[in-house]
Amino acid sequence: METAHKLQLRFWGVRGSTPSPGKDTLVYGGNTPCVEIRTASNQILVFDGGSGIRELGRQLAAEFAGRDLPLNLFLTHFHWDHIQGIPYFQPLFSPATRIDVHSWTSMEDTRGVLEAQMQAPYFPVSLTYGSAKLSFAQMKSERLKIGDVSVESFPLNHPQGAYGYRIEAGGKSIVYATDLEHGDAQLDRVLRDYASGADVLIYDAQYNDEEYAAHRGWGHSTWHEATRVARDAGVGRLFLFHFDPAHTDARVAESERLAAAEFEPACAAREGSVIQL
Ligand SMILES: [Zn+2]
Ligand SMILES: [Zn+2]
């Protein structure tokens, strides 16, 4: 069924580093990164498999009960907060599911990483115990077309490497850029090129300026830099993302307020929120 919007974005996990449930994270959410993007023709693209993917899986299992569920899962990198929810992704255990997993690593290595976190003694069943059909594809520098949507990826400055994605359909665009540290002149330029004119930019805002000064080299950025990138690239809306696990809702709200003072269409991503373009 065709819908009026060209792209729909839903945040299932917006927290960085480790899940942080509790009374102080109820507003923005405590699950680690997972972002769902759907197109007008209901292509489902999932970005990262942090703990937020568990709830996405529950919803997809209910929505597609008894029907084929084709999915494309894009991984930014393999730090644990970006893959730890995959063993708990309910559609993995249904033969009606087909998951094409995309990353910049070779097909063998991507499969190996996902198998490793489900090996004894860490997990009771193996990746292949799940009856979903899995395939693995290595991203290339060319644009990847999947039905009515195209996906491009670009390198980010992060320990052991990470990749951002630009997703386009029907003239609308979303850029997902998490787990990156600003300050590498060449990669800062690449990011601005890929984010140029995007309707939505999702950006790593783990720290404020003081915290960043104490965490140089940890691979994360700030709400302040997020506003500079958003302005330089001329994006429509900015979503702060990958919040520090120690940041309470009050702290995230403060970053949101300060960011919006620098770049008006800035806000903090919230678990569960839906944006239609
Ligand atoms: Zn992360
Ligand atoms: Zn990382």
C-alpha cells in the first residue's frame, strides 16, 4: 500500500554505549541504537541492532504474523551497543523472515561477528538456530538501490572505524551519522558532503564541550558540533543521538535547549518517536 509520505523514521534506541533503563531516562529512553526507516512502498530498513531492536522485533512479529517479512539491516560498526539486541530480535526465529545484512566489512567477517556474540558461553542458541534466512552483503562506494530507496555510506572517524548512511526516497533524505568524533579535517568534509541538504540529520551528541575535552579520542562528538554540521550542511532538521548513559532526561533536555538556541530545528531523538517526510 502506498502512503502519502516518502520516508518514515522511527527511533527504537537512542542511547550510546550501554543500555541505561531507570527513572532518569524515561523521557528519551535507555535503549542502545536502532533506527527504522520505511518507504512509501513499505520497504523496511533497520540501522543498527542495539537493544532497541528487541522492541522493533516484537512489533514486526505482530504486524507480519504469518506473512513474509523482508528486511534490510545496516550496521554502522560492531561495537557492542550496535549489535547487542540482535540475539533478542524475534523475527530472527521465524522462517518467514529474510534479513539482508549490510556492512563495510566482508560478508564472512560480518557473519562471524554476529555468530560470535551468540556462541557458548555467551548465549544459549546460535545465530543459525534462528530459522530466518540471512544473507550478508558488503557495502561499496556506489549507491545501493533497494526498490524505491537508495542508500549510500561514508566513513566516520571512530576507533576501529564506523560508517554513516544517507537514505533517499522520493526526493526526501535522512542521514544517520553516529559514533563519530569531529576534528579529522578530511572526514569532517566527507560528512558535510553526505549530509548536504538532507531533510533529517541524526548525529552523535554524546557529550557537551567540557565532557568532550575529557574524552578526546573516545570517538564521539557533542551537541555543539552537531549544530555546526547541521548549519554547514544546510539540513532541515537535526536530531541529537547516542546520549551518554550517565545523562539523565534533565541533562538531555538541557543539551536539546542549548542546541536549539544555536540551530533552531534541533531536538533530541526520543525512543518511540515517529517522523514522516
Ligand atoms: Zn555506539
Ligand atoms: Zn562505537
